Amino acid sequence: MGEAMKNDKKSNLYEQVYVSIKEAIVKGVLSPNERLREVRLAEMFDTSRTPVREALRKLEKERLVTFEPSIGAKVTELNDETITSIYECRSVLEGLAAKKAALHIRQEDYYQLSEYIILSRQYFQAGNIEQVVEKNTLFHETIVKLSRNPALIQMVEHVRTEILRYRIITSSFGFRTRGFDEHDAILEAINGQDPDSAEELMKKHIQEDLQNILSGLNQYSVNFNC
Amino acid sequence: MGEAMKNDKKSNLYEQVYVSIKEAIVKGVLSPNERLREVRLAEMFDTSRTPVREALRKLEKERLVTFEPSIGAKVTELNDETITSIYECRSVLEGLAAKKAALHIRQEDYYQLSEYIILSRQYFQAGNIEQVVEKNTLFHETIVKLSRNPALIQMVEHVRTEILRYRIITSSFGFRTRGFDEHDAILEAINGQDPDSAEELMKKHIQEDLQNILSGLNQYSVNFNC
DNA sequence: ATAATTAATATTGTATACAATTTATATCAT
DNA sequence: ATGATATAAATTGTATACAATATTAATTAT
């Protein structure tokens, strides 16, 4: 896949490499535990090792890549403990986001968020799961941005990337339709300017989501690993 | 194993450079908004630019360093909005840590945590503020580790480094003695295996701390900037 | 044939070299 | 002197070269 980047030569190469490796990991092109040899990656993206190494340093901080002493980089492996620990963090962070959003929401934000919920329901009816996930993601992202807390926005974005790895594996296994109703309730709390309810509902919502992911992950293990 | 290692070059150089730059930023040796020229840093640590660049990539992810398009790296500036946004995150993250700690605490952990509180009070009596800060930090760190949540541990460590920058500036301006009592209360809730109280008390404690930092930061601005 | 030792290879970690671009300085025309 | 233009220096971004170490293959001794 060496022809990955012919066009946009505007930005930095290490930035592009960073994004590309990240995507490859998230989408599973690079498998968990796979060793990441620098020369191979460099060839893959048709660059030298320098941008690759810098990209790997950034990915390490995002827990997508793990460095072992003098062996080098590996794709961080997936397991129940990791996803659980991440989700616990996500729960309180997005809970905070919902709380803050309730202080900042405006008419137009409300319409936007309503739209996402409506669309995700429609796409679900139509069986277009990919679009459902996208609209749901937008719903969450919008709320996080409404928090107007830069540190929070960065942290959640971080966490979201990690979670996406698991979601891609498990998305084929059923969908939690109750989630739509929970989104409704969260939005009403935010729009009703009730920060505490918004926080609590969001935390619960994400905890429910974790349960769904975990059962999906277990099925996955049963079907493919054993 | 043979000693007489020239420059204790056991670990990687980019790791050392990373730690060194980080420390320099936290301690204010490198000032906020100061431009970080790669050659200068390389000379500073007697290396080439390569390890410096890799270190900077990691620091960027920790928000200690900011990259501007083709200008390069700068030390991220300090301001009220940033510290507030970070503290809001810290509040919910350490709140979660306290909650989880209440599920995992053992006798020995309790004794350890009590010890830290006792020592910090003693050092305060003795006027040794540096040691007070150290023991307080250990108190918080221990609780976070008790959460047994790896993602949480990493995130909080992250956040703690950033906060340290502000604490160093403001530590000279008074100390919030009420904090000791709050630590007592938190520890009792954790040891009493009351996760919800532990979480709530920790969140409040950190919010109080923010107010103290902010007033310190304002004094600082008044005294030095204007 | 097996274990131990040695040679070859691969891979990471670091330094240097080069290209592109920006920034600062100097030169010149008016 | 002033402003414009050209020249030099500095700085980032990328590629390559080299050194140290770990891994693998080959060779030898038993």
C-alpha cells in the first residue's frame, strides 16, 4: 500500500504517517500485538524511518502502540480489562461534558443534537449500521464540544479512538436500541439545563454501552480465537 | 554488572531528553511561550536533534509543548482557562479513583495513607512546604493506584504533571490547611468502603484546591506581569 | 546428531547531511 | 534616509549513514 499519499503534500509527513498508522490500527489492518518494524512502515508509506519514529512516539501516548525495551513498537493488544478501564474513564469524562453542556447549550445546538438522534433512528430502521454509529458519534462529540473545556475535549477524543478499535470488532454483534432512548433523555436534561441529571444519565448510558461491548467482545473471542 | 557507566546511559537517550525537557518545563527553567529550538535543546542535553524531536512529539501529547505550523515547538502558556479546564477533568478522574479505591483498599493501604496525612501535617508545622507537597502528592497518587485502572492511572499522571507547573508558581502563596481535614475525610470514606462518599469528597476537595490555585495565580499575575 | 560457538543478518537508536522555507541582514535605487 | 530587493543565516522537515545490540543462521567440537 505504498500509494497511500500522493495528493496532499501540504502538511507534514510525520503527521500524515501518524494519521495513517492510527487508522490502520483502529481499523485492524495492523493487528493487536503485531510488531511494528520501522523500515516496513516506512516502505508502507513510502517515507524514511524518521517520520515513522515520530509518529510512533505520539501513538505511544495514545496507548495505541506499546514499546518494549529494545525490541521496539507493537500494536497494543485488546482485552476486557483494558476496554473496561477505558470505559470507566470515558463515563466520568463524558458525564462531566454533559454537565457542562447543560450550562452552555443554545437553541441551535438543541436542534442539531435532535437531528442526530432522529437520523440515527432512521438509519437503524433502514439497516445502515455504519451511519447509525456515525450519527451517534456525532451526538457524543457535539456534547463534548459544548463543554467548552479544551482539556476534556482532547482527552475524550483520545479515549474515543481507543474505543473505536473495539467497536469495529463488535459492531457486527447486535445493537443496543435502548441507546436511542437514553440519548433522548440526555438531551432533554441538557436542554432543560439540569446539569446533575445530564451528568448522571450520560454516565449510566456509557456504562450500559460497556456491557454491550463486553458481551460482543466475548462472542468475538469465542468465535475467532478458540 | 560493570559500573563506571559514562553518563548513566542505560535507557534510551530520547527518553532521558524527554524527562529532562519535561522537568525543565515543569520547574519553569523553560518559560511559558518560550520557543524551543531543536539545536539549542540538543546542545543543552549534548545530543543530536533526533532524540529531541522524538521527545517533543511526546510532550506535545501531554500539552506541555505546542507546535505551530512551520515555526516549531513552544512551551505551552499558562492561563486561568487552561488550569480550570484541567482541574475539572482532574476532579472527576480522581473522584473515580477514590470510588474504585474504596472497593480495593486493604489494611496496609490504610496505614500507608494515614502515614502520609500525619507526615504532611508535621512537615507543615515545621514549615517545610516542599515536603508537605510531596506527601500530599503521594496521598493522591496512592489512591489513584488503588483504583487498579491502568487508563485512569496514566491519565491522572498526565494531568498531575501539567498541574505541577501551576503549583510551583503558586506554592509560595499560602497553603490551604483545610486540605488536611479533607484528606482525613476522604480516607475515612475509602476505608469505610463507601465509594459514593469517597468520590464526592474527592471531587469537592479538588474543586476547593482549584480555587486556591486560581487566587495564587492572580496574585502572581498582579505581582510579576503588570 | 546435539550443544556450543561463531558468523551473518536484522533492527533499533543516534548522528549527520541535505532540501525547503522562513527570518534576518545587507545592498541598492530613489 | 526610506523602501524595495537581493543575499545570507537560521530553522524545520526528511533522508541517509553509522554504531550498538539483538536475533538468526551456520559452523565446529564433542
